[in-house]
Amino acid sequence: MALAAPGVRQLHPYLPGKPVSELEREYGVSNIIKLASNENPLGPSPLALKVMRGELDELALYPDGGGFALKETLAQFHRLAAEQITLGNGSNDVLVLMAEAFLRPGLEAVYSQYCFAVYPIAVEATGATARVAPALTATAQQPLGHDLAAISALVGANTRIVFIANPNNPTGTWLEADTLHAFIAALPPHVLVVVDEAYHEYAISLGVPDASVWLDEFPNLVVMRTFSKAYGLAGIRVGYSLSSADIAGILNRIRQPFNVNSLALAGAQAALSDQAYIRRCVALNQAGVSQLRNGLHALGIETGPTAANFLLADMAQPAGPLDEALLRRGIIVRPVGNYGLPQHLRITVGTNEQNKAFLNALQEIMNDGQFESA
């Protein structure tokens, strides 16, 4: 539509994983297993569910627009001040706030070739220019991951934001502490660096750093976190950023009133207090990564390393027909052609039974001659 802003007209909307209800309508299948959206297969902490149920009688009332109690709990958890926290309707919301607050036509943002799809959407909507750095090669130690030298080469006088996902979606790759720290330290002060740690809880055991511990050292650093992944609260949409109080103050000027609902505020606060449950979820994920990787390798399908709750599988041929065959068997995975990876599937780690069902379905498809491994 000609009346829309130029940056908005050129956007391609975000494509989420196919919902279970949509597959039921389209294919008439049941007992569906969804391994497409990197959700926690165990769901939320029982404590979080209990607390959210207790909020139901208060749904006629507006939530706390400032999220005081959740921000205080997060501040204690991260050993920061509450004034350094910005709450969002999922971390996506805060990513968009960053772009709205600090980008405009004539300015630039830099991100990697295979980055989270929300980064280009947020940047282009503002009319700013996106600078896309080539990713590492498929044979690198971190296949298709962030090439920090290539990203640095694109930073210039008009750059205002660099987006770094650690671990990265959809590749599962990561940056180690010394490497990331040196990259941030070398950035000029007029450049904000957003380190998106949506999968941090799954990555700790691999030594992937918590960049929020560097906030005192780097006033241009913003760290993103979410309750949608390991905490199992994707359906209620709550995430947050950690930054200097100055940056948080800017973001909170444009944050929509009541952008986090009362169930999300209460559920996230309760979930944060149940770290034993998070450890259980992480242990299940570690076992599931091994189960899926070993099963895929036995079928001749290569996967890269991952520090998240998914694997990126190289099908060595267009992945669309295989995805279609899996859908007809009630298995939803994520084709990533929209990320520029048309021969790959991203597979969320499920329970032992869900992973086994996926591998069995894949074996059936291969036995039927619908797909041949490399």
C-alpha cells in the first residue's frame, strides 16, 4: 500500500513455526508432535502454573505497567539495579524497541548472514540500512556462525546497532567469552551492541558467557533474555533486556503501556525462582541433543554443534519435500529457507519419546524412497 512507510512496504513478515491446530485443519492428522519453535517440551514450572492460576480472579484489572515485582526479582537474580531492566512482550518486543529508539533513515545496523529473522524486520521497519556480514563457512569450527571480523569490517560512522545472538538461531553456534569480550571492547562508543541470549540457560554448560556481567565495563552493551525457551512460557510472551540505566530509560519512554500482562508478570517471577526445574529441563535437553544427533548421523544426515535446544540439520538437498512428508506424518519441524538455508531443517529437541517418533518417521520416509541421504 502506497500510504505505508517505505521501510514497512519492503518487509517480509516473520514466519513462525506451523501451529498444531493449523496442521490438524490442513492435513486431518492427530497426535501431532511439534519440534519447530524451540519450545520447552516439558512446559513451564509447576510453580509458575500455580501462581498464574492464582491470578485469574484479577483479570479485570490492568497489570502493573512498570512490572515492579518482576523487575525487582530480576534485579536480584542478575545482581543489577531494577532501573537497568526493560520488560517486553517477549524479547522480540525489546528488540523492536531498540530499533525504534536508536535507528532512523541514514543510520545503519549490522548483523550476521544467518541471524534471527526479527533483526532485519526491526531494522528495515525504521528505514535504516542493514549491513549483513557473511557468515562463517559450513566447514568452520562453528559452521555458519558469526564471523566477528566480517561484522567489524561493516561497522562505520553511521552504525548505531550491532546484533549478536549468542547462541545463534538458527545455527545453534556460539561465541566464547574472550572472543566476544574483545569484539565488544573494540567497538566505537557510538555503536550499541545487542547480545541476544535467548538460549542462555541451555548454553551455560558449554561455557557460553553471560554478557550481562560486562555491563559496568561497556555502557553501549544491551543483553536480551526471554522466558519463552528454557522457562517454557512462550505462550504468555515475556522477555527483557539488561543494559545501562540510561539505555533502559530511553527504551521505557517508548515501551507500550501494559506491554506485559498480569499472568506473564506473575508466571515469570515464579519461574525465575524455580531454578531446580530449569536444571531438569537443561538435563533433558542435553540428553535429547545427543539422541537426535546420533539418530540423524546414523541416517547419514549431518548436524552442526549446538548450544541451544535445537539442531540444524543439513539435508544435502532441498528440504521442502522432506518437511512435507513429515507434516503428513504429524511431525512439525522448521524449514529454514527464509533464513537462506533451503537445504536445512531446524529440529527442536523434544522429549525422548518425541525425538524417537521424529527419527522413526524420518526413517520411514527414507525407506519409502521419498528422501535419500547424502
